[in-house]
Amino acid sequence: MGLRVRPRKRWLALTAADWRLLIAVALAQVIAAAALRAMPLSALRARAARFRRLAQLAMQGSEERVVWAIHASGRRLGGSSTCLVRALVADLALGSPERPLCLTIGVRRGSGGTLEAHAWVGREGRVIVGAATGDGYVPIVGWNSVSL
């Protein structure tokens, strides 16, 4: 049997840098979710691009740690942390002219013929946040992180 770490002990094991990153990412997700309700996605991306440097300073860490923070805080934010919100935050935190990301929105037919949409972020053919396109989502739009 493997050793199971209790959730409380995992939270206690986090460093100050981990906590700062979690708080910054959670705040970015809350702001992105609220902004999505107030303005079109294209306007939100344009405004967010102005704050990319500041966001990247607040959300410092390796790509791996930023992705971890996006998922960890997103699980605790519930319905306000949608795949699109997570993708927007990942795009803002990790995209740069040297290492651009592609934020993609795709659709597929769900059970009963319903249309389902999903957003993900990738770099050089590798999905960083969100589902891979192999999950049956057909990309309908994609934006490079620094194309604004």
C-alpha cells in the first residue's frame, strides 16, 4: 500500500512562493470570470494584453508550477473557473513573444446531440491547459497569445 498524504499536510507543505502563486492565479481567475460576464471575449483579450507584464510578475513560477496553480485554485473556485477562464489565465501568465501560446476553442456533439464547447491552451502542438484535441473537439478558433 502506498503512503497517502492527507490534504491538510499538502497545504502545510506549500512554500511562501507557492501561496503567492496560488493567490495571484485565483485572483486572476476571479477577475477573468467577472470580465467575461461584462464584455466580449475579444475585448477582454485586448485589455488583458495590456496587463501581461504585471500578470507575469504576479504569477511567477515555472510553467509547471503555474499550470499546477491554475488547476489547484480552479478546483476550489467551482463554476466560476471554467475551461475558458483557466485558458485565459494560462495564456496571460505563460505567453510571450519568445514562447507564444495558442488559445483554442473547439466544439463537439455531446450525448443527445447537444453542442459542447471547450477551451485549451497549447504550445508547439502540446496542450498545456485543457483537453487535447483528440478528445473529439473540433477547433473553431485559435489565437496566439501575443497576436494582439
